[in-house]
Amino acid sequence: MAGNFLAGLEKLKAKHEIIGDVRGKGLMLGIELVKDRKTKEPAKAECAQVVESCRDLGLLLGKGGLWGQTIRFAPPMCVTKADADFILDVLGTVLSST
């Protein structure tokens, strides 16, 4: 399940320039949002907006990073493929409108 979720996050990265990095191990994963992939300037305000917009759609996410630019995922061990698909769908919707 974790591999499928990570692959889904990588697909979102390929589609959305705001995602500068996808990283993690197991189910503890994160995506770093940047204003520019070359300079890696943190997208702090954008990250806060993505987290809030996801919350409005029923997805609760954690935020971290030195500048609050990283979205953290730490789902429970009982997470299903349907749960991961929901997370990826909501993120894709929100990132498309950012």
C-alpha cells in the first residue's frame, strides 16, 4: 500500500510544479511545496492554503518543515487503498486549483 501511495504522490509531483520533493519511508511520507523548483524557495503560504482546502474537503493533514512548507502524511496502519486514493484525489483537486 505504501508503495502505491508514494507512486501516486510522485505522479502529483510530475503534474504540479509546486511540489518540489516527495520523500519518506513506509507510511510516514511528505511533500515539500516550493515556489520554484530550481531555487527551492519554500511555499509557506501556499502550503497553509492547501492544508486548509484539503480540510474543507474532509482530509486532515499535518504541516511541518523549517518554514511550514511540508505536508506530512502519517496514516494509521489500517489504511486501505481506497483511503490512499481519497487522499490523492483530494490533493490533486486542491493542487489543481492552487
